[in-house]
Amino acid sequence: MIESMKISESRSKGGRPAKGTAKERMERLLNEATRVFLEYGYGLSSIDILAREAHVAKRTIYQHFGNKAELFGAVVHRLSDSVLAPFPNLSEDTRPIEQVLVAFAQQLITRVTSQEAIGLQRIVIGEASRFPELAKLYYDNGPARAIFALANYLQHQNELGVLELIDANIAAEQFLNMVLGELHRRVLLGVEPVPNSEQVKCRINSAVNLFLRGYGYGCNNTKE
């Protein structure tokens, strides 16, 4: 989709024509949009400011995103891409389930607790009451995508007899909550800094072990 987008070379007020391929121009636009949202917040980030900082015409933003909320959704979507990118065919991953879950959890924690992600989440929390569409766009483009991808993988493992699931979506939600839980809440509130690699590793291993035991892994399977 991004590859097919063509940003107008027209000048916006205070801007200049963007150069490079369509994909590169779109990446620059999303980079600048992310910076503007983090700097101004959602409420104070206008299309005028976004167009000026990204050096594109306002109609470019309207053409490809429709409005500011959709642009914010695209920013979040790109962030969730960074979580899912290492797992392009997650449901078909043939590695041992422990390895897959550990890798997925590691990527999730790394991205969700990044400075950029935390900043965007704080914006959503602060603006959700005034801009309810913002919360839905954030959820659909972020958490829901991770849950969907993981649920498909878990359902496949269930069909193979590796796990004993009643509802793959619930299982996926439970796993993500186990991995993030209070760790994410504390980082989001600024109560604690992002944990170091050893703390993250310990948390992930504990969550994976508990999750697999809870869903019958090992009962009918011999772990290597």
C-alpha cells in the first residue's frame, strides 16, 4: 500500500517538495508526523503543522489519510509493523513453540516500551475522552493486530495438538497481558525505567513457562 502512494510534489505553506521514492517519502511523512504528535500532543497537532513539518501539501495528507486521526492511526500501524515484521508468517512458524513465544514476547516488550511507543500511548490515554475515535484507531492498529497474529499462531498449534485451547483469542490476550502486565504499566506511568535485558528475559521465561503449562503443553508432548 505504501509503495503505491504518491506524494504530491506541490509545496505546502512553509514546506518544500519531498524527494525520493514514494515509499521513502511516505516514511519521511510518518516520521515527521510521529515527531509532531509527540511534541504537540494530538489536540494541538493540526494538519497545517503536520504538512509544514513534513514538507508536503495539506492535500497530500487528506488524500492518503483522510484526516488527522487516520494519520495518527497510520503512525501506530507502522509501530505495530515493527513488532510483527520479524514474524511475517507467524502461524506457519515451525520452530518449537517456546522459541516462538519467547521471540514474540521479546519483540513486543522492546517495541511497546520504546520511548516513541510510550509517548503515543500517553497521548491516547490523555486524549481518548475528547477524541474517542483516536482510542479505537490506536487499538485497531496496535494491540488488536498483535492479538490477531498471535491468536492465529496459537490456533494452529491447537490444531496440531501442541496446546489445548478453548478460545485462541482469549489465550493470545492472556499471553500478552502476562508478558507486559505491571512492567508496562510502571514504564507507562514513569514509575520505573525500562527494565534491563536480564529482567526482561526473566519475565518472558516465567510468562512462557506458565502459559504453556496452563494450556497443557507437555502433557502429551515430550519437550526436548
